[in-house]
Amino acid sequence: MSDRPSASEDAAPVADQLPPIPAKRYFAIGEVSELCAVKPHVLRYWEREFKQLHPVKRRGNRRYYQPRDVIMVRRIRELLYDQGFTIDGARQRLAGKQGAEEQTQSRLVVRQLIAELEDLRRTLRG
């Protein structure tokens, strides 16, 4: 079990082909499944394996993912599917790099959401 990437460098990562994350506060598991090209049962499994992934649970144990969760799912997917890490290796990688790289991505998403909301506010004020 290696925690080193084994995927070829020539292949374009699938993450580049994923749809953009809409400006929403919460996403259902089906939406996250489509946004990240991962089946819902895989998302539920990853919740148990990665402490960084923790969607809000509401009525009837329904999961609601926030944009930061969607970004984390994409990062986990990239590590496992594109870079060839094992679950253990991906877990270690996220634990070691989360402080810088993941926060940077989260900040970019937050800035994008703020800009879109400010634009919407200007539009509504007319």
C-alpha cells in the first residue's frame, strides 16, 4: 500500500472536466454526486474515512453539503482517482496539507460567492 501517486502525468485530471460549483449554501447528496462524479454510496463511505468531510445532517438523517464539503470531495476524488493514492495515503496527505492548500481553495470559493451576492444585491437595488 503506497501513498505515492501512480497515475501517469500525461492524462488530464477529471477535476478539470467537472462542472462549476453553483453559488448555493447547501447541496443534497445527489447534487454533490453529480458535481463530483462520485456515486452517493461512495460519498457516505468517504464521510467515515475522512474526518475533513462532515456534511450537516438534518431531518431523517438527510445530508446537506456546504460548498467547502464539495471542494473537499473533489480533492479526495483527485487524490484517489487521478493521483492514485490509497485511502490511507489520501488521509495523510489531507492531514498534512490541509492548512494551506485547502484553506486557499475555500477562500477562493468564498470570495466568488461574495462577489456574486454583491452583484445580485446591486441588481435587486436596480
